[in-house]
Amino acid sequence: MGAIDLNADLGETVDGVPTADDEAMFAVISSASIACGGHAGDAVSLRTAVDRAARHGVAVGAHPSYPDRAGFGRLPMAMPDDDLTASITAQLEALIAAGGDVRYVKPHGALYHAVSADPAVAAAVVRAVAALSDRLGRAVPLLGLGGAGERSARAAGIGFVAEAFLDRGYLPDGTLVPRGSAGALLADPDLVARRAVRLVTEGVVQATDGTTVPAEAASLCLHGDSPSAVAMARAVRAALDDAGIAVKAPW
């Protein structure tokens, strides 16, 4: 039945307190997008996440954001392009300093959506990722929803990997339901598990109005800080295994 990457946003420690059961999540995923200081995370959480990834055979990805710890990176920010590139570069360097073998970069929160929609933001982020690729001597791809980020990444020669969200609602136009709106977050493990199998086998996801939306993706995401994250992750992994779909990182 093929293969799919299962990623989760982890290492999102705030004031020394983890926001998720990272140990349980690492046991069932294939890639971890690790917070590297912009919205969450610190030197200790970075090293801990990198160590967990090594123990569980999980690929390490960087999860940089706007420098917005107060808003957990979920608030849009207006930044000069050079300042944004410098901020992303510093976050990537923090993960490398913790021993992370960075295989991909996935922006977080408001930056994630801005990279998809705003060519200038996309270019600023891609410059940092391209510089990392040059330093490592291999292309480090950008993970995201497409749009401006995909175009900028491909133009820079670093590549792009499309992802779909298992625990977020989709609007009929294929965009995510904004956080805070009805249907934005899903928490039913069985529903999310069925969605995962359908995304892999049919390349579609059901929108909030009941229609199906094309969602071709090489990576499926679960948010580690959701209240039922571990139950959803285990249900998804079991459903994929039962369907004969291998869970492995593409990096």
C-alpha cells in the first residue's frame, strides 16, 4: 500500500514545562518537528528531543517560528526580511548546537501560514534554509502546505515536501479552519485514524461542509500539544499498520 511520513510538533517546552507527552509521541512517529526557541523550547528541551529522536529512530526536523514566545508563535508579525532570516537562522543553529541532524524545516504557527501565502516571507525563510543546506552539503527541504513557500523552495533548489493535517479541520477551499473557530481542532482518535488512511489511499480529506478536498501529501502531521495527541497518534499508527502502509521518514 506504499508508505507515508508521520510527523509531530514536539519539544515545545514553555518555561521549562513540556506541553506534550513527547516520549509517547516519539514512539509512534517517523519525524519530529522540534521547537527551537522562537515560540517554545530551550537548550535542555532541544537536547532532550534530539536524544529521544536518536533512541526511537525518528528523523529530526526544525520547527522555527516568529520570535513570539508570549503568543506561542501563533500571532502574525511584521518583520524586515533580513531580520526574519536572521531569526530563523539562529533557531536552526540552536537545533544543530543541540546535536540535531536536521533533515527538514517546517515553520510553526503564523509563520507557517505566512510562508504559504506571502512570497516575501517565503523568500526570507528559504534563504535561511538554503544557507543551512549549503553548510550541510545537502538539500534540506521545506515542509508545508504549498503556495509561495513551495515555489520559493523549488526555485532555491532545496526542495519542498507537502503535508496534510490529521487533527485540523479543512475548509472547502483546502485551507485550514482558523484556530478558535468551530471545527478547527479534531480530537477523536478513530476519526483521525480513518482520515489518515484515506489521505494515503485516496489523497483527499473531508472538509467541514462534508465535501472532499484534494490533499496529496508525503507527510501527515499531528500536534503534540493536543489533549488527545497520544491516543490519536497510536490510533493513526495502528490504522496505517493494519492497512499495510509503512510509516517512515522520506528525508
